[in-house]
Amino acid sequence: MNVFAKGLHPSGIGDVTMTEINGPIRIGQATVMPGDVILGTSSGVIFVPPQLAEQVVDDSENTRLRDYWGKMTISNGTYTPGEVDRGWTDAMNAEFAAWKEGVDPTSLEI
């Protein structure tokens, strides 16, 4: 079990005494509900409601692939950093979509 502890604060949530298992808790300024997905890294902790977990994973994977493709196209001289770092053109989006279809995302490292 991983534990991330920055400090303790014994207050409950708005005059509520917590005496239950799998009930809401407060961590810092965040209220954490049962079932929330928790991601802890060296830079911090984030709580994701379970109904949004799939969307968060899909969006973060798409961001990872876009970053990889952008870095790759800069390295091979196809695009400049200025082109990659601002809003992509329709042509760039189409190239990325075609590249994404033919790549195994588990084989890529950034």
C-alpha cells in the first residue's frame, strides 16, 4: 500500500463526524469519495471519480501519443517546434490520425 502524507488535519467535512468505512473523507482541500481512482506520483496526488476514469485514461494516452508524434516530426524535420506547439492544421491532424492507426502504443517510449 502506498502512502503519501504531507500532514494531518483532524477536521471533518462541515461538522460531520466520520465513523464509517468506505465513506467520504477529506484529504487536504479535496473530498474523496468511495470508488475514486487515486493516482499518486512524486509531483502530487489526483483523485478521479470512477465515472470519469476511462475518459481520463483515453485522453492521457492520446496526449502521450500526440507528444510522441510531435517530437518525432520535429526530429525528422517534417515540422518545426512552432508548428507542433500551436494548434495543429487539418493536415497535421490527418497525418497524426493515420500514424496513430498504424502504431503499437505499448512500443513507444517518450
